[in-house]
Amino acid sequence: GERLERPSPSHCHVETFLPGSKMIPCVQAMLYLSVLVAFAACNAPPVPLDDILIEKTFVPEQCVRAVKVGDYVRYHYNGMFPDGKKFDSSYDRGSTYNVFVGKKQLIAGMDKALVGMCVNERSLIKIPPHLAYGKQGYGDIIPPDSILHFDVLLLDVWNPEDGVQSNTYHTPSTCSRKVEVSDYVRYHYNGTLLDGTLFDSSHTRLRTYDTYVGIGWLIAGMDQGLLGMCVGEKRIITMPPSLGYGENGDGSDIPGQASLVFDVVLLDLHNPRDGITVTNQFMPESCTRKTVAGDFVRYHYNGSLLDGTFFDSSYSRNRTYDTYVGRGYVIAGMDEGLIGVCVGEKRTVTIPPHLGYGEEGTGSKIPGSAVLVFDIHIIDFHNPSDKTEITVTHKPEECDKPTKKGDFVKYHYNASLMDGTSIDSTYNYAKTYNIVLGANQVVPGMEDGLMDMCVGEKRHLVIPPHLGYGERGVTDEVPGSAVLVFDIELVEMEEGLPEGYMFIWNDEVSPDLFTEMDTDQNKQVEPSEFTDYIMRQVNEGKGRLAPGFDPYRIIDNMFSNQDRDGDGKITEAEFKLKADEAPHDEL
């Protein structure tokens, strides 16, 4: 009762059961009948085909595109007779068979069989004679009334009406700008034929493809397909040969009449007319001053390409970038982007390549024609012409004696950088900082800030680096070229001596001064006699040493000035009062 399939003639054979076998007669009879039926089947003529017969031997998971009437196709094939004998092959010719479908450019059976096939689909197509070459056959190659078998692999399909097809499969979260005609772009791509065969890739060259868009520098399909893309966007651009490399293709990699598929990721975009773009990220509440050309700026930055690729950072070096602005010390775009900023301000500066590193880039870090993005934070700035900026924050009601050069002052301070970074504070040590004004014991800016100040007064000082710690700064404390900020309070002041004096008499000078010093009456004053005498005058209130200095060092210096011949003792001939001498400093 089973349906018998017609076996192949090459596998037909007959088994003869010998008389006298021990088989049951009924079973023996049935087997004998089966053999006769099989023998008849093997030797019967083929059943004629009424229509084409299609056996799909491979079906792709996705059907990129199915053939329709009027489409142009590229396919490979092997043409065979039913017995397997080959009569033709596109593989042997080394090129696909390219033809329009449904326009009678093919035998009727093939015209019919190709409709509905997908790219990369493979089918065995059996075509009866009346849909092939019929009773006439085809010369000496195909006999009359031949059934033809074609093993077909479809590689490409397009239509003359096709345009560029774009399919975006990744869209960036933000898109501030899209590609327009005349823009210059940098992108990576993989280029394949419609069947997936790779013919080119920028990734393998480790270099982007850089070009203008919409002005004929690219094949027409790519010119169209790139329009409207955002930086970071990924899209598939499919184009027919009329918008690609046409009938002739491009060398050995791209055959003629081939559809092209480009998998593109856009990395960069600018226009030659672009200037810098500044986006403010943070603005301090108060901004009393903004940078101008000629200012010296200290700032931190992170540098990246437009696609987010990092290339440099001052933070990684733990040191600000310090430069003059508006003087050509940095790339033109940064020179412009640093003008008009406040201390503490954060901004993003986007710089086109013609205002950055141009077509050449900087080697491995910054490619040629790259747009640069800098996130900058202004730490401080000053101008070489700046002086100490003094702001009085508190003034006592009474002030009889403001400070002057030579005064000994005691004051508290809090010191910081312009960005608020604390440097030092006398309050941490619970004691004042004590100096003599005009004695170069502090930076010049602090000298300026403490002058003409009253006890109890408070001031806010901003000191430029050339009046502070200069380009070198103080190791591990004050960066080079840093602007300093001091909040100071004058706690105590001792009036200094007149300029040029380290000791003065409060009373009339004794006319017998040398004799009073020469306690052993040997007509010469020893250092000990001199020191004892001066200290006694100070202790008795008859004389006064300059405040803020070591009294013994002052006295030693005074003795040296009187010891004209340097023999370690003062004679009466050497001894003179300052009023009797030519002006000079004693210390």
C-alpha cells in the first residue's frame, strides 16, 4: 500500500528468488510482484513537466529584497540536463549573468522562476521544454524538447526606479547639527555588495574617509546618503549602480551593475565657514572681570574629538595650562574661546579644524581635519600691568597712625587661590604673622596691601603673580603664575624708625658718649662695652632700636659701621654720630 518513488536508473537492480526457497508462498509472490513493479518504474520514460519546478536549496534568514517583474538581477548559475550533464555555467565565465526580469530577455521558465527570489537564495529550477528552448533546441548545445535544470544563486537585484535607501540603526541621544551640502565630514564605513561581499573598509586602513558632501567628490549615492546624518549616527546606505559605479563597476572589487551597501558611522562634521561654538556650562554668581587679549590665563581642560574620543587633559597632568590669550600662543580657536571668560567659569569650546590643527592634525592623537571639543574651567587670570587690588572690608572708626614703611606690624590672614583653593591661614597656628614693612620680608603685593592700614582694619587683597610668587610659585603650595587672594586683619602695629635709621635717641645725646661707653677707660670701646651700653639705653628708655629685628644683630651692625679699620675695637677718632656722617644705611 506504500507509494513507490521512481528510483534512479543507476540504482535499479532485480533480485531473483530461486525456486525452492523457504519463503511463505504468499510473501514470495508479493515480493516478486514488487520487483516487477520496480523494474518497470526504472525503465519507464520520465513524466513530462507541465510547469517549472523550484527546489529551494538555501533560503537566507532575512530576505533583503525579493525579485519583481521589471527588476534587474545579477546571479550565478550552473545549467544541466536531468542526467547531471552541464551545458553552461556563469561560474566558468567568471562573471554573473545580468539581465532584466519579466522583459523576455530570458527563456520563459527562467523569467518566471526568478520572480520572488531573495538575494543570497539558492534554488534548483527545473524548466520544461515548452518554457525553455522547445522543439528547436539551441544549436548543438541543447537538443530539442530538453528539460533544463538551473542551479541559481541570486546575488543582486535593483530597479531603474530605485533611489538611495537609508536605514538608521543607531541614533545618538543628542544631535545639534546634521550634514548639509558643502559640509566636510569624517566617517568610517564598510562597503559590501548586496550579497554581503566586502569590497572595501576604512576600518582596515585605520583611517577615516574625509570629504566634502554634495559637491561631487563622492559617488552620487553616497553624496545623498550622508545628508541629514548626525555625529555618532550609524546608518546603512544602499544604492543602485546608477548612483554607484554604474555599468563598468570599479576594478576587480566592484562588478558592473552592482548595488552597493555602505555601513557608515559619522565621526565628525564641520563647514569651512564655521567659527568656534561656545556653550556655557557654568557661570559664577559674580564676575567682576572678564579676560581680554593680553591677559595671562590658567585653566584646566579636557580635549576630545567630536565623536567623544579623548585625546588630552590637563587634569591627567595635575597641572593647569597657562598661557597668554589673544597673542597667538595657542591655536586660533582656543585663543578666541578664552576671551570674555570669568574666573570659575566652565564652557565648552568647539573648534573647526581650520581654527585648530588643520588638515595635518598632530599625528596619532588628533587626525587631520578634525573638529576639536574642549571643556575648559578657568582657574585664574591676570594682566602683566595689574597691580595689587585692595578692597577695604572693615575700617575702624578711629585711626591715628596708619602703617608706613619701617613699621613693625602683626596681622592675621587667610590665603587662597582665585578658584577658592586654600593655601594657608595664620588662624590655624593661633598666632599672627609679623613683619617690618619695607624690609622685603613678604611678597611685594602684600607690602602694598599692608601700607596705610589701621589697627583693626580688614582688607581683601588680590595679588597678581608678578607681585606674588611669580612663574615658579611655591613647591606643593602655590602653582606657578598663580593669582593670590588674601583676607587680612591688622592686629598690632609698632611704629618704625625714620628711614635709614636702626637706632635713635629718645633724649638728648650725651656729649661724653665715647667716655661713657669706654667703661675700662682704655681709650677704646670693645664690642661687649658697645652692646651693653646700647642695650642699657634701650632698657632705660633713652634710646630705641628698629622694631621687628634681632636687637643684637642691629647692634653688631652698628659696631661694624663705627669700627672703621675693622680691627675689632672703636677708637675715639673713629667714633662718630650718624648726624655727623654722610648718609648711609646702617643695616
